[in-house]
Amino acid sequence: MNFINNHLSNDESIDSIVDELFEQLNFLKLKKTSEMFLSLNDKILEKFSEKYSSVLIYLLNILDHETTSKLISKLTKKSILYLIEEESRLLLLSTFTIGESIEELSKISFLIDELDARESENFISKNKVNEIKEAVELLMNYRNQRDSKLKFNYLLNFDIHELNELIDLIYQHKPVILSILLVFSPESVKQFLISHIIKKLPTFLKVLPANVYDIKYFSFLRNDIEKLKEYLSDDIMNKLEYLEVVKKIETGLIKVIQELNSSHINAKEKKEKILNEVYDFLVNETAEIQNLILIDLANKGYLSSQELEILQILFNLKK
């Protein structure tokens, strides 16, 4: 391996070395294979990432955490971009299933075309924001309906500084990947992505449909609403306005609970009154809003875990 690493004269030799490495891979000997990758010259590893990115994606998903972290730390940001691009492509191809409409297939095809497009011809330069938005909305529906497993788990190995650099690199080279990451990446990565986009890339919010935002993410938008509202669609703005109403409902509910807690009635009666008040306040709200406020009340100490569970059961029975 040292011989290979020390004899790099040109791109052609690197290509041939990478091809030879691929031919020698043995996934039945993971330890040896991982040691081989960890010993590679940076140029060779980056070229391997470009040509055989699916191999590295597979390895990163099956190696132990320590080895995965070591391999991730050896990869350049460009190498990581190759991996994310390839995994995005594989995910999009996996959505082509029998029975999809022509319209849906064309939207997925549009995303694949964006992945394959030259950097200077991305959807932003071509003013195809609405097309991307519709395709991302379809992807979110696809993921939710099929309970798809989240991908890009290797991104969990990055710290905040590294993620910031990576997001900026993706936006410069393949901005469509950001929208795919928001659909399929782990929750903590998605949360960081949304926070980064709001702070540094607000125009990219135009690409994101309402169903990308779990309800907790609306608080991120609400904190900077004056700066962001020009980039948000009417349905998202309507949801934000609705949540402001809900916030007022929760504030009123907390006031009632506080008054009951300070009253002199016995503990059993107090508990029953609190449960009845919370139920009456929330019974006509959507399941999403009910769950959001119940969990928030529990986190703030106004409901016990037992009371939370009782109310969730009652609301489920009401459906």
C-alpha cells in the first residue's frame, strides 16, 4: 500500500490504482478492508470516493462507530459531497415504483436531472424553484407514506463547524442536495440544516414546502419572521399565524392550571379539574396541535407523565 501511495504521477495512474483497489475489495474481511482505506493517500481516497462512492456509503453504514469516525475524518469535504450526491441519486431511483403517475415520475426525474446538471446550470440559475418545491413535497409524502428509513447517518459524525462548511459547499456546487437532505437525513442533522438555512441561506426557504417542517421547526421561523416572510409561501405563513393562536390558547390554559394549583381543593379533585380543563381546551384541535401542547405542558411541569398519557389516550379515543 505504501508503494501505491508513494507513486502518484498523474490522474491516469490514480485512476488505475483506484480500479485495482476496487477489484481487490473483500467485504468478508471488514477489518482488513477498513484498514486499507484508512491507510490510503488523500488523493487516492478522494478519487475512490468519486468513482466508487456507493462502496464507501455501504462501508460507512456497516462499520463500527469508531472505525466509521476514523474513515470520515480522512475524507475531504469533496469526498463527502461525492457520497451525499450518490446516496441522493440512489434514494431518488428507489422511489420509481410501479403504479406511480407520469406526473410524479417526471418530478423525481427533474431532481435526478438536477443532480446530474453542471454546477452553472442548477435550478436556481434556471429559476426552477417551484419545480423543486413540488418534487420535494412529493418526496416527503413518499417518505411518510412508506415509513422510509432515514439515510446519511454518517453525517452524525460531523461537528457543528464541519457541518457548516459542508452545507456551504453543497449550496455552491449542488444546491438540490440540501432539499433531499431535509427529507431523508437524521433528525438532528435536519434540525441543524433548517437552522443554518434560516440564518445564512434564507432565499433557499422558497424551495421548501410546508410538509418539510415538523411543527417544532415553525418556532425557528417565528423567531425571525420579519426577515423571512418574503421567502415563505402563503400556506406556511397561515400555519405560523395559526400557531400564534395556539400559543395564546396554551398561555390561557397555563393560567387556568396555575389557578387550580394554587387553590385549596384536595389533590384528587385538583387533578380531575386540570384534566377536564386541558381536555376541554384541546378537544377540538388537530391531533398535531394536541400533542404539541400536551408535551409542552408536561415539559414545563404542568402535567405529570401519567396525566399526559391519560389525555393522549382520551384524544386517541375521540378520533
